[in-house]
Amino acid sequence: GLGVIVDRESRKPIRSFQTRGQLRGITFDANEKSIYLGAGDGFLYKHDLPSGTLTWKAPTVAWPYTPGALAPDGKHIAVGVKTGELTIVDTETGVSSWSALWATTKSADTTTTGDSKYALAADSRIGLVLDATAGEPRATLDTGFADGAIYFKVVYLSKDGSRAVIARRDTVNIAFFQGDPNALK
């Protein structure tokens, strides 16, 4: 796929980026020096914005449902994909820290805490709070939504991981959780 950055005022192309599959998710880093492109070929691409050069290409199993969730400290990016796997990629090296698929949840929608310690993955009636660096489940969040509840609008985890919100995109169902991130209820 081809991604093009356009000057907002002149509407002229500034930079273009090429991937081997259609673009499925785009994330900019906090200082807008790098762009992460999730593509239909099952890879996440990191490009340097000023030069346009490819920094690295990391496998993510399949194409992402949503843009990657960049950790607030910028050290990793979480990518949930169509087949349900969640992959955490080191933003400096492009090496996948871990990738996993759980029987209870698919990981299309993801977020991380402000301290980059926890990740939340949700795409079914169950959400999982995970150790972001090791991929180990810390808490299971049962939303109470009907089976087949997928495609979330909001997947939120507070800065310290003590509060979580999961809201569906296609209905008004919203679930709130509060407590220790290792045992949210």
C-alpha cells in the first residue's frame, strides 16, 4: 500500500511510504519523527519521517484492526490483528518482544498504561490486562456483553492501570472496572 503525507495548507505531498500490503493502521510517535504503518501483509513498518527511510519491518502475524497503541514512554507498540494475536514490538529495534493468542479474547483493540507496564486487549466479551513486557495475563475483565460482542470503540486503561473502560462500537454497552491492575473487577 502507498501512504502519502500531505501538507495541510498547500495540499502538496510531503513524503510517501510504501508497504507490501494495504495500509490498515497508522500511528505517529509523540515527537512526530517516526510513523508506524500496519499493513495487510502482516508486518508493521517504522519509517523515519524527516528522511522517509524505512527503519525496520516487524512481523505481526496478520493485518491490524486498529492503529498500533504506542506506549507513552515510546519503548514499544502494541498491535492487535485480525486473527486475534497481540504482538508487542520494541520501537528501537523492531524486534517482537512477544506475540500471543488467547482462547478467551482476540486482541484487535489494544491500549497501554501511562507507565507502559500494562496492556489491555479486548475484542470479545472478555478483556485481558497483560504485563506489557512479558505478555503474561494479569486480570480477566468480563464485560457482560452478549457473545459475539466485537469491534470496540473505546479500550481504555488508566495511567496506573487501576481503571479500565471497554465500550462497544455498535451499541451503547459500556463496562467499567476498578482496582489493582493484577485483579481488576
